[in-house]
Amino acid sequence: MPKLKSLEELQKLRQQLQGDIKARTETSTTITVGMGTCGIAAGARETMHAILAELEARNIDAHVTTVGCIGMCSREPLVDIQQGDEPRVTYGNITPAIVPRLIEEHLIQGNVVDEWVVGRVAGGG
Amino acid sequence: MAERYRADVLVSCLHDRVPDLMPALEAEVKRRGLEGEIKVVEAGCRGFCSMGPVLLIQPDGIFYIGVQPADVPELVEETLVKGRIVERLTYKEPTTHARIPHYGDIPFHAKQMRIVLRHCGLVNPESVEEYIAVGGYQALGKVLTSMSPEEIIEEVKKSGLRGRGGAGFSTGRKWEAGRKAEGEIKYVLVNGDEGDPNCFMDRALMEADPHSILEGLIIGAYVVGAHQGFIYIPYEHTRAVRSVKNAVEQAREYGLLGEDILGSGFDFDVELRLGAHSFVGGESTALMHAIEGKVSEPRPKHVHTTEKGLWGRPSCLNNVKTLNIVPEIINRGAEWFASIGTETSKGTQVFSLAGKINNVGLAEAPMGITVRELVFDVGGGVPEGREFKAIQIGGPSGGFIPASLLDMPMDYETLAEAGSMMGTGGVVVIDDRTCVVDTARYFLNFLRDESCGKCTSCREGIRRMLEILTRITEGQGEMADLETLETLGRVVQAVSMCGLGKTAPNPVLSGLRYFHDEYVAHIVDHKCPAGVCKALIEYYIIEDKCTGCGLCRRKCPQEAISGEKKEPHVIDPALCIKCGICSDVCKFDAVGVR
């Protein structure tokens, strides 16, 4: 590997490497994918892979975690997005194909995609 | 290039106990097709040694203890695939028995403040990339590009950092002396020879976060103007040796060691020196003798090692924890560090908790934490509902701090005033079933073996004190012995050359100070109140409690117990060797000691 020749090179390397430990560092955004049997059957794993790929491609700082069934099996795959103290937004029927638009609208533009919303929980919950 | 994982499984406190766990986890993650999505990392000591192997699953902070390979399929299925907690693997609070699934909520963790152990259990010690990702070597870059050695000395002085090897000398002043020392060739040295029998923080740190030590060392070298360093580690600490060796190689590959570090024009490299482990070997001059290939014995220090040390050249020796703290002071500022701790003792102290305490392991807390907070809040209290008697702090030559001083804040000065010392922060908790005389005898026995024998006061003084203590535990003591112990102790303290002799009488003198009655009970009443000293106790069966189950009768190696089925048994004192097996096996607490 190339030797580091300056502090700038070290800082650049650090930025590149930070993704490696993303899951261990603080972030204000958490994306939660429903991964009960119902979610998995409806393709939640593929959805989650699409989310991970999209975050990577756009270099977005967010955690992705999984939860069990929350009882709305008919609308799986369910995806929650929580940003800071904003209300937590639950989206239904999130297929891999629509993941890029969801990420673009919600995380980059900051607009909730109303047509896919199935519920909201206020105040950091 | 970086890869995005959605969860990291950080495995700690393996201690080579469960070699199959890592392969089992990796295989299961692969089998479930979770590769590239879940990363499994072996991440060094988390301090929760008694609970190992432990798993921390990030970003959720789910914490599992005592994980075995057989638990892996369920754990991966439930937690990593489905996001559910496996209740039976979670931590159980020793007093309330409540299950605590998240790491941050466990009192042992929540009550700590981690500066020295900041990366332990969070980064992979074998990966310089992970260390750089969490901000490693930034402090080095900062000092090499924008700070003069004098500015760094000022900063370290202002922080109030004191050497963490035990003596607590100001690091800023040591570095200043090193900087001012004249000589073309100077050395910086790392002391990784941890000698206290119940301490393992230095070893744990070398295993879990070697790069932080290395970064502090390179900064120290830049300050004093050294181009060559040596890291001394006991040969027996194989994992620490492996970890530090690997770190040095990685740092070289990235140009963080060698010529023209980060383009600054500063050259520095380091070599490992391995030696046989000994208690006195951690003393600065003894350690330098060992690096030179001589017998590791101390020498008088009227000429400081910062002027004439290794091979007669100016040498600056620091403990691994001291060096590990330096980058954090550079990054976060001297004011930040100085705001933690007490008036005279800044920052945090790593304590190793051992003896009669629930949470055996390593814990870090601000200087000035009280004995009560450390033992009961962080340590989880005394097991089996026994009564807290004292802590013995500072390693084998530390003194006792009794229950009456539970609310004493611990720093270098208060502990010294109380007849003990901070030392390296080794804490042994003793309860009402531990004898103070016997414990002092145990430590003096250790110190007698470890004394290098150079000073008569230490070599002979410890030996004589040990003889007297042994006599007292055997019921042969006289009241005049207490005065002799006191006098001998003062002489050994005053006359011995190095720290070993100067502190060795602590366990005896502090015992006489706080537990005088217990000594008198041994001598005058021929009784050991804690029921430990064999010559002074007798096992007997409590008739009311004995159910006549016969378990003790069958287990007794001397056949000293007799009795009919379902009738109270009796112990024949003439045959009894006081091994205590009957007391251990009895399910009804029917075996007493008097």
C-alpha cells in the first residue's frame, strides 16, 4: 500500500475508510426494514439489499436495522425511516424497484412520499 | 475501499476460551447469505471478562454474554435476520435479576467513563484501517504539521496527565526533562511489563488497541527528539506481542513509522524487546537493564533515566496507558482532560476488579470515584449477599481501604494518605470471610519471591515480616510482634531503593491500622474471626440444620465425619484436616466454623 505523505492524505484515507465502521458510529438517520416471516416472504431482504446499495452509491450516512413483524403483514415489505426527532414514517409495499425514489425523495429532498405512507409515529419514537 | 455493512457483530473477551466461536459465526453468516451485509469482527477486551465471550451487535447495541458455538444458528436467525432479541443470552443483573438486552443500559458500562479503553471492543485491533477510520493518527498528523515539541509539552502539562504506570509522575515534566537532556542519540521506551498479579489492563490494551499506544509513542519521540524506540513486553503475553508486532508492521507500511513521517521530515522507528516477565521488571531502570540484555535489577536513580538511561543515553520511559491517552489530549484539548478527575489527579483510571465482586473485569472511571461507586455501582457488589469488608488497592503492595472509608474519593493523594496507593489500579475486594492477616501473608509471600534481593532491607525485611505473619496465622503470635511488624515495615519503606521495597509493607501496615482487632484476635484469643486460618478454626456440624443426608460424610477425605442416616452427623476434630470440603458441599448450611 502507498505510504502516506501528508496529513491531507491521512484525512482523505480516513474519509474513505469511515464507511467500514458505519454501523458503529452515531448517525441521526435509521432505516428499519420489517423482517418477520411475512416481510421475508414479500421480498424484504431484496428491498434491504437495494437500500444498502443505494446508501452506498449516494454515500448517505444512515443505519439500516431489522425488526420482526409489526402486524401489518399485507403491506410488507415495510420500511421505517426515522430522522433525528422527526416523526417516524412507515412506508408499505416497498419493492427494490422503488427504493431509489424513496431514498431520493425522503433522505435527499426531505419530502415524505405520501402515496406510500402507511403510518407515522411522532416524536423520536 | 469501504464497504457498507448494515450491522457489525463485535466479539470480545474470547481469551482463547472458545476457539470455535469466530469460525461458527462466520460460517453461519455465510450460510445465511449475509456476507457483505453483516461484518463479524474480533474486537479485543471489553472489560467484562467474567461474562465472556460477549457479543455486541451494532448499530442496535444488543449485547449477549457467554455465547457458545451452539447458540450461533439461533442468534443469527433471530437477531441478525429478523431483528429480534434472544432473551436467554442477555445480561442478567446480579441483584435484581432483571434482563438487560442493550449494552448502554448495563450499570457496569453506564457508570464508566472510557478514555484509555475508548476503542477496546469497538475496533478490530488487527486493522490499522479501522483505527484510522475512528480518527487514529490524526493527533500525530496535527503535532507533526502544526505544533512544536515545546507546545506539546505545554499542552500535556496543562492537561495534568500523570504517568499511569503507578508512580503518577507528571508526564509533561518527564517529557520536558527528556527534551532538555543532552545527547545526540535519545530513546523513547514503552513499558508493557505489567507485574501486578491481578492486573491485566496493560495487556488488554496492547491486545485491543495497539495503534493508540504507538501513536502516543511517536508523538513522545517527536517531543524529546528521539529516532529510535523500544517496546518492552513480557514474552509470556503472546497475544499482546502478536498484536503490537502487527501494528508496528502496518504503521510502517503506511509510512507512519520510518523516514519522513507524513512528509514532516521526522524519522522514527521502533523495535520490540521481549523479556521474561517479573514483578520488579516493570521498574524503569530494571526494564532498561532487561532491554540491554542484562539481569533486570533496578539501580539507584540519583541520575535520572531521562539523562542517562538505556545504554547510558537519555531515555524517556512511559507506560502504555499514558501513551494511549496523549493522542486524545491532543485531539480534544488539555482543558477537556483537566476537567475530568480531582484537583491533583486528572482524567480517568482503569481499575481491574477481582476478588469478592460480581463484575470481575476491567472498568474505567474518573479519578475521584468513591470506593462505594466502584464496588457497588460499577462492580455490582459482593456476591452471595456477603458483607463488604475492604478493598486492597494498588497491586500486591497496596494497602487495605476498609468499609468505614467507602465514601472516600480515590485519587493518588487520598489513597496514599489512607496508607494505600493508586498503583496501576488493581482492586481486590475482600468480604467478611477473608482474613486480613492471611491476605497480607499471601501478598508478602508474593513480594518475597519477586524482590530482586539487591537491598538488604527489602530482601530480609519482607522475609522477617512474612515469618511473623505466618506465626500469627498459626496461633503462635505475641503482642510484641505487632510492634516489630510496625518497625520493620517503616524501615523497609524508608531504606529500600525501588518502588517494590518502598511499598511492600503496605498490606501489613494498613491492616494493622484498620484491622488491629483482627490481629489481636489471632494473638490473644487464638481465633480467626473470618474463619480462614486453619490452625485457629474448627469445623463443626450445626445439629438443627443437619438433615443427615450423608453427603459430607462421603466427601470427607479423612473419614472424619460419622453419623446415622437422617440423624445429625458429627466431625471428629482429631481427624479433621480443615480442608473445608464438608462446608462447600453441604446444601443446608449445616457446617459451621468456630
